[in-house]
Amino acid sequence: MLPRLGKEFLVRMQFNWRPLFQGRALLLTNTLSGGVLLALGDIVQQSRENLKKPGRVRDWRRTGCMFTVGCSLGPVLHYWYLWLDGVFVGKALKTVGKKVLVDQVIASPFLGMWYFVGMGVMEGHTISEGWKEFTNKFWEFYKADCCVWPPAQMINFYFLSPKFRVVYINFITLGWDTYLSYLKHRDDSPPAELLSDSSAVDIQQEALRPSEPVEEAKA
């Protein structure tokens, strides 16, 4: 009885979800899933920040910016995978390897740049400031990217139908987006204790510096 009900439930879910992955609806699905999951990644990261700092107030504007940038990435990924599947046709390991290599060399740096510059603009910074942040954090970002995405993309290109590519990527990026939110909003300024110690040293050096002789007043 229960297995039959479970099978009927799965069949109904399949028919209910199928329209979301067909025609024009696929672009909408890819766009919204990108925004929702990027926002969820930020919510997870902010929850971790709140545990470390109990008095911290959750920044919903920051989450909204993540949602907007995620939605903007959805169409980019949608058409990128259409192009990639059109150029490298088939599921042979050699073909899949070429897709992974091209994706890692071209798409990953571009999407990282899009994220950092887009988030910077959304948060009130200039494009040049966003670009500077991206270049400063690029190698840290890219080393982590190379550890995560090649294996994930091997599964994507070898096992999945093209219409599920972006949604699969968006679900994988739920954990990745948590890391991106951390990397983007990490406070890299030196601790206040170090600043105060540095200021104290400067004061001591100033006090030890010999004072200039005062000229004698002329009679």
C-alpha cells in the first residue's frame, strides 16, 4: 500500500514539475533558482556570523543584493550551457573533459568577477572598487573554485540532461554561495587590539624622540 502511494506521489510530482523545465519556463526556473539559492547561502552565512556575534543584527538588504545578483547569473548560465552543449556534443569522456576545462578556464573567472563587481555596485560601491576587491581575492576564490567545480561539472555534463544543468548547479552552489558570502563580506581589517598597540608604539616613539632646541630670545 505505502510503496504504491509513494510511487503515485513521485509520478504526480514529476508531472507537476515538468512544465518548469520546458520552453520559456526553463529560463525563468534557472533565473529564480539562482536568486533564491544565492540568498539562502547568504542567510546561512549570516546565521553563522550571528552565532559568533550574538548582538549582530541580520542584514536583509545584503540578502536582497545576493538574490538580485543570483537572478542575474541565472540567464548567463542558461545560455552558457546551451552554447557549451552545442559546441561539444556528446557524453564521451574526452568531450566531457573539454567542457569541464573550458568551463573552468572561461566561465569560473567571469562569474566570480560578475559576483564581486555586481555585489559591490548593489552595496553602493563603484565598479572600480568592486574590480579591485575581485582582483585582491581572486586567487583565494579561484583555488577554492578549482577544488569544487571540476568534479561537480563532470557529474553535470556526463549524467544530467541539459535542461537540468543550471538547477543542478544552483543546488550545488548552496554551499558554495555560503563560502562566497563569507569571502565577500569578511572583515579583513586588523583587530582593534593591534591598532591600539600600534598607536601606543607610535606615541612612545614620539615621546622618546629628542625635542628640538628652543632658540634663545634675542636681547
